[in-house]
Amino acid sequence: MGILIPEASSCKYLGIILRSDLSWADQVNYTVKKAWKALHFTMRILKTGNSNTKSLAYMSLVRPILEYGAACWDPYREGQISALDMVQKKAAKFAHHTNSPNWQSLASRRKLSRICVPFKAYSGERAWKAIGDRLHRPHYLSRIDHGRKIRSRRQRTDIGKYSFVNRTMQHWNQLPAEVLGILHCEPITFKKRVRKVIIELN
């Protein structure tokens, strides 16, 4: 006799909270709470440290929490984005006594992380190669489109419109052709090109 598996509205898999309605609210809330806890611990330990030490501690102990798996759960709601940004602003105030240090915004870093995913798929990097084989070009390319443009699908709900897949394809398709260049370059080289474009657009 088979065992009945109980139904759940959410579950954690590899540290990421998945919900049946495809919302990332629980994941964002969990991340923010965990990051605040790590930041407060850091602030207590390094209360008399210098700015460089405090910055390094934030980037080593707190920011990785804010960015773990963020390429897939990157939020689009302003409230969730602000909740994540508040942690970095507090860390900036602690380290440099300002809300606007020379740090790249978390939103820009998440966007960069998402755009690098199609690059990994196209360049055949490990497990991403299977995804690259499923990416198809649109039926029509305009003169301003690059040759690696991905065919998108029309979405009717916000969950679909702002999903990792849809948003990433939009940003990938908007990249200038010179940024893509030859895709068989080092990942760090591609990342630098995209980071420059994101900074210029912001």
C-alpha cells in the first residue's frame, strides 16, 4: 500500500523556499531576516573596526546571504526590493557613515547574475548546456537585434511577466551586439562587459 504524501503550500529546496503559487515572498522575507541577523552580529563584533574591515565583513558574511540563489528569486515588487536594500544601506552606514558608498546596488548585481545565465547556457557550461539547446531564435530579427536573441512567450499574469525566465530573456535580448561579441570568451570577460552596460544605463 502506497504512502500518501501530504500536500504543502511551500517547501525549502537547496536553501530556496518554493511556493505553490510561484511567489518568492517567503524567500525574500527569509533572506532579509537571516541577513539582518548576520549584520547585527557583525556590527557587534566589529564595533571598533576600521571602514575597510567592516566593508570586507559585510561583503564576506552578509552580502552572500542576500544574493544566495538570487538569480532565480530576484524580486520585482518595490517593497521586497526595498527590504533587501535596507540591509545594505545599514551596512554602508556602519562601514562608511553614509547610505551611498561606492557599492554596486543589489538590484544591479542580481540583474547581472540573471543575464549571465543565458551566457552559460550558450557557451555550454556544464549543466547549462541542456538549457542552451532549448533556446530558440525568434522568427524575425530586426536590424538592431543581435544574433543570439531568444524567442519570448506572451505572458498573461504578473507571475509569468516578472518570472526569472521572462525577465532574463528581455534583458538578454536588449544587450548591444558588441557586448555579446564572441560568446566563447571567459565568463569574467562577459561579466565585465555586461556590468559596464548596466552601470551606464543606471
